[in-house]
Amino acid sequence: MHEMSLVHGVLDILEDSARKQGFARVKTVWLEIGALAGVDPEAIRFCFDAVTRDTLADGAELDIIPVPGQAWCMQCCQAVTIAARTQPCPRCGGYRLQVTGGEEMRVRELQVEPI
């Protein structure tokens, strides 16, 4: 389950931000997850609760923001939204797609409690 290591990375970001910005506790984490990132949001939720136990984010709310997959169709020369890499272009049915977005997973915003 690679989601566990991803959440450890998120916790590292939270701890680093706390040191740099001087806050004591994280109350809410907004996490963007792209449709093409290969990440299961429910597994992230489960891992987040386990990994953040007894840390500055213990009990924090996790708000997952889905980011749609984006691609450029080289056949019809249009930007399109896709749900999977193997999906054809929704406009022309072609498979010559270059992914342009929706692969990311990033901490978008934090709600914190000052020291």
C-alpha cells in the first residue's frame, strides 16, 4: 500500500511547515488528489488517521479535493477531461492523448492552531 508512504510524506510537509511557520497543531488539511495520480482517496483517509496519531495533526480533518484528469488530444487538437489514462478522447474517440494534468497529489491548504 503506497498510500501509507504518501501520507508519511504529507506528515513530513506538515511538520516542516510547523517548524518554519511556528504553529502548534494542524486542525484541517486540504489535499488535492488527481484522478490520474494512482492514489486511492479512501486508503489515504485510512492511512492519514493511522499515521497522524500522536502527532501535531492528531484528530485533524482531512478534506480531499479531487482534481480531474486533463489531456491534449493530438487528433482533434482539443484539451479534454479524462478519468483514466486508457480512456479515449471524449470528443473524437482517438487514443493519441498527452496527459497535461490530474497526476498530482499536493497539500493545498492548512488550518492550524498557533502556539
